[in-house]
Amino acid sequence: MLSDLDLARRAALTGASVALRHFDALADLPRERKPDGSVVTAADRDTEAAIREVLRAARPADAVLGEEGGEVGAGGRRRWIVDPIDGTAQFVSGDDRWLVLVALEVDGEIAVGAAAVPAQGTLWWASRGGGAFRSALDGTARQRVTVAAGRPDVLDGARLGVVPAPPNYLDTDRRIAAPLAERATTAEWDVHAPLLVASGGLDLAVQTRGELWDFAVTSLIVTEAGGAYGGADGIRGPRAGTSLFARSPQLWRQAHRALWRDSGAGGEDQRGQRAQ
């Protein structure tokens, strides 16, 4: 039987294959708007359906929570969390930075997670206590990823990535990120910014809005790579709202103070907003 980690990777790769077929035919892909204004397509639904089928076949007793299909099943201690296309706005614009995200939550904690970046040909994954890794989609070029070491834990001048990216970057996102952007050095990112924190390319990333499925995988990858993750209420597991990733707990606390305490924002008003 596949391990939970291997199953997460298989499900993410299956979703990646489905999503890539739609990505290669974007001109023929109709777009719709959800009630919250976010974009959804057949690619999102087909990708989630394929992932759900892989998970159902291997773990029929587990619950599955997906962005498009909601929660199905009563898995008790175990729940899979799926974001079929994280970054749909990027996807439909032809940007290659979108992801396919599959995580397993056990007893309220994320145990394993896999993030495929299909258009870039990479797969990232982590298991609790087992470290974080990346490889090509075919499994070659596997390597462990770790946060940048030896850099000072100083907010001023730290390398910062802000998510979401245009065309989904709104004025509200700019205002949320502004306290960090005023001190850190905002950098363009060619790979999803939290993954760059995990692999040493950035010191900080702030994702201004999102739901559980947006952060379940990346929170585990960053922490298993040696970094820190949390929201307005401190360093703990993934939750809706604004999320902050850092290469060290010390730097995370400085960034948290700038985002929420020094600015006087409580973070709660940002909960429930959709990521992409």
C-alpha cells in the first residue's frame, strides 16, 4: 500500500496531468465567476475530480475537502485537503506559477503535503518530521530544500515576496502588505513565493488572503525546510486569512510585529477572503 506521502504525490501528479491538458488549450477554456468574484474553470473542476478519485480509490474511509467540491466523507482523524489549481487567475492568463496542492490532515495537524508546479515541471513535498524536498515531475533531480542559512534575522532589507501576483493583485493586497514592503526589499518571484522561502530564495513571503487549502501544503513545506509559518494569531497551523512565511522564527516575529502589532491591524477582518 502506498504511504500517505506517496499518495499525496501521486494525487498531485495526477491533477497536474489533467490541469496541463487544459493549460495547453487555454484559448478554448471558458471562464466563470464565483459569487466572491474569483475565477473558476472546467480545469479546476476536472483537476479536483481526478485528485478525488485517486484519494477515494486508495483511502475510501478518509474525508476529502476540496476548494471546488467542498467536504465529502467523515474521515474521523483523517482529512485530505485539495486545491486543484492554486492561482487560477495566473492559470487563465498563461502564467506558469500556478500549483496543484494536496495535503493530509491527521488529528488537526498537516502530516504530509505535495505541491506540483506543473507548467514549471517541478514537484515539492514534505512530511511532518521528515523534511522538505523537490524534484522534477518525473522524480528525477530530487534534492532536499532548506531555508537560507547565515543571513541576519533583520527585517530591514530582508527579501520579501508578496502573493498574489498580478493580475490578481488588488489595492487591498497592497495595503495589507505595505507595512512589510516599507522595510523589506520586495522581490519579483518566478516560483511561488513561499516555496522560495523554503528553498532559500526569499527570506519572507506574505500571502494576503486565502483559505485552508491555499496554505495546508506550503505551511508544512516551509516549516519542514526550517522556516516558520503563521497568521495574525501567531505561529501555528494553516488557517484562513493573511499568512506569513519566514526563514526563521526570529524573522517571522519581527515581520508579524510590523504587519499586525505596529500597524494596529488585527488580521481578523481579512479572514474568509479568497486567494486566487
